[in-house]
Amino acid sequence: MATERETPADGDRQLCGLVKDLANHIEAHLRVRAATLGLTASQGTALRELTGPMTLRELAERMSCEPSNVTFLADRLEEQGYLERHPHPGDRRAKQLVLTPKGTELRERLLELLSEDSPLSPLAPEEQDALQHLLTRALIR
């Protein structure tokens, strides 16, 4: 349990530490679950974030990485038959990443595994909603 805050800076430091620890637990959880499916953590993150057709740049933003890193991931996932590149309907210069049926099945399995014993599972659904709301507010600048 958190200790009493002595100063606002102490509170910020403690809260930042907790958020970092939670992010590390979520990353470790994803790494283990992705590995059970023969995926790297980065491939697992890409599959988790591919909620529909999107460009490499959009996926890179969701993954907080450079588009060149996503290009490498997309190449590997495409070679494995999990996604395809399709022409973007509104920008002839861009391509969209689209999951294949095999990729959709793998993504669904990954999401099931990620929900098992999740670092957030000790929180009730309404607590998860509240946490999401608070984190979203904190990120708005």
C-alpha cells in the first residue's frame, strides 16, 4: 500500500513509480503469453494493437515506436501469413495492414491468453474503468 505523501513531489514520484511498475508487469505478461504462441513481445504487441486495417504509421503510433521498426515486424508477420498489405482506400501512396483469417485467429487467441491472470485482473471492472478514465485524463495535454 502507498505510504503517506510528504510533499507533492513525493506523491508524483510514488505515482510515477507505480505506473512504471504496472507497465513493466503488463509488458512481462505480454512477453510470456506471446512466447507461448511462438511470437516475440513486439509481434504480440503489434497483433494486440491491430484492431482493424491501419497504416504502418498508425500502428507505430499505437506501439510508441518508429515506423521502420513496424516495417520489420509487418514483414515477419506477413511472411508467417498473419497479415497482408492492401492499398489504402483514401491514399494511393499508403498501404494498410490487414490481418488474414489466420492472423485474426492468432490475435483472438493472444487476447484470450492476455486476459488470463492479467496484471489488471485484481481490479473489478468498474475499477478498471475508473483507472482508464484517470490515466486518459492524465495523458491529455
